[in-house]
Amino acid sequence: MATAVRLVKSGKIKALGVAGDKRAAVLPDVPTMAEAGFPTLDVSVQFFILGPAGTPKPIIAALNSEIVKAIATQDVRDRLAAAGVQPKSSSPEEVTAVLKSEVARWGKIVKESGVRMD
């Protein structure tokens, strides 16, 4: 998004839509792909902080708490917004559910496409 924003704002390219479920704060006049007529095209970019399998739950909870606090600070929010990132905090359980859903969704698409990595 950060690269695209500069190009759109300079007039070098025209953004037809953003591939997420919400308009981008840095490009509020650019519709979502759903608004542009492609209702099933939602390929939102998401960033997660992950740890090794088996990390004790108290450590995960403590890390999550500190990350949520950091994301809530204006400095972090401003820096993320400048890069076109809309910060959103979530719980470890929510992240697990999203990752499982995405693996199922994209795994199906990859299998149906016939793509192979030999």
C-alpha cells in the first residue's frame, strides 16, 4: 500500500479499488473491490506476530497485552497509517481462527488451480 499510495497521489497510476473489506484511510476516495463490482474479491493483507508452537499461554498473553498497548499509542498508529496500514488489535484466539480460515480458503483455491511445486 505504501508504494501504491505515492504513485496514486502523484497521478502516475489510477487506483481502481482496494482489495480489502474496507476503504483504505490513506485513499478514502478509492472504492473497495466489492464496491467496484467484484463482491467476492477480498484479499486483505494482514500482519500477525507469531511465536513457536508450544509457547506457554501466559507468555502469549503477556506479549499480546504489550503489543495491544503499543498499537494503541498515537506514534505507532501514525507510523502505520503513513505506510497505509490500518492497525487492528486482536486476541490470540482471534488470530488462530483467522489463520485457520485463511489456510482453508487459500488451500482450496491452490488445490483447485492445479498449481504444483515440484
